[in-house]
Amino acid sequence: MLKVENISKSFGDFQAIDSLSFEVKIGDVMGFLGPNGAGKTTSMRVITGYLKTDVGSIYVDNKNFEASLHNYYSAANSQIPNDQKGFMDFCYGDLAKK
């Protein structure tokens, strides 16, 4: 299970994410929809650990993985680029096993 609680991220005066919260349970399918500049890519980068949150928490299987996700990024993460179709080659449960 992936749980995101009140994450926010800004770049200078620009607030890219403002108090985003959601939960994805095993077997759920989830996606981000919105116009350019809505914070979809920034949200994925924060959730995968590529960027750190300004505030908020990220949990995988009820364990706080905010710091751990950042450390695992280079070894275990794959992100779909904006201009290409792809498929993520891991699930968040894989990170919880480490």
C-alpha cells in the first residue's frame, strides 16, 4: 500500500504541490490527470524520492519511506518520461522488502 499524506513542494515562490494526500492499495490502479503545470510530474518525482518534500509524509506498507525512497531511487526506481510511453519495472512493495 502507498499512502501520501499532505505533501507539498515549492520552487521559490511557485507552489507545485499543495497538501496532496491519497492512498493506493494493492490491486488499485491510479494515475494523475491535469493540465500542464498542475504538478503531476513533480508529484511523481516526490513520491519516488527523486525530489524531497517540503512537508508531508510518504508511507509504503505503513512504514515511513520518505528518506528511504530518496536513497533507493538510483537502485530501484524507474520513471516514465513525459515524452515516452513505458512501464514501471517495480512496485512499491519491492521497496518495503529491502
